[in-house]
Amino acid sequence: MGWLNFERPLEDELQIERQARVIRDCHDVEELQAISEKLFRSWAQQCDITAQLIRQVAELEVQSGIEDDTSDYVRWARSLYDNKT
């Protein structure tokens, strides 16, 4: 799905690299645990949001006639987030 691909601006890539190096150089176990906890929560939220968005795209494609609502893609997209929001 080419529409999901994107390129980050160079400034964003550099900021991410700087933050990764700070984490790599950290030797405080408690601080690393706190960072890991925050990252895991953020990752879980992003997974849920992504699943909702993919499901909504599939629903819009069905409504516009682009996809058959029984296609494997639409069933897969719906399975990502079963709640009807």
C-alpha cells in the first residue's frame, strides 16, 4: 500500500537520532524503565489508532464502490478494530 509510505524531514530524522543516542548512553536502569514504560504505552495507542484508521479507509472504499465488502482486504481491515465507531 504505497499511500502508507512517507519520508520524514531531515530535521525529524536528526532529532530522532539524537534521542536514540541519549537513550543508548543512559546507564540509569530506573530511568530506562520509565522510558520503556512510556514508549510501550505510546506504541499500544498508536497501534489502536492505526487499526481504526485502516478500518475506516476500508469502510470508505466499500461505500465508494472501490472495494467489495467481502474482499480479503476489507475483512482483514475490519478485523483490526472490531468496534463500530
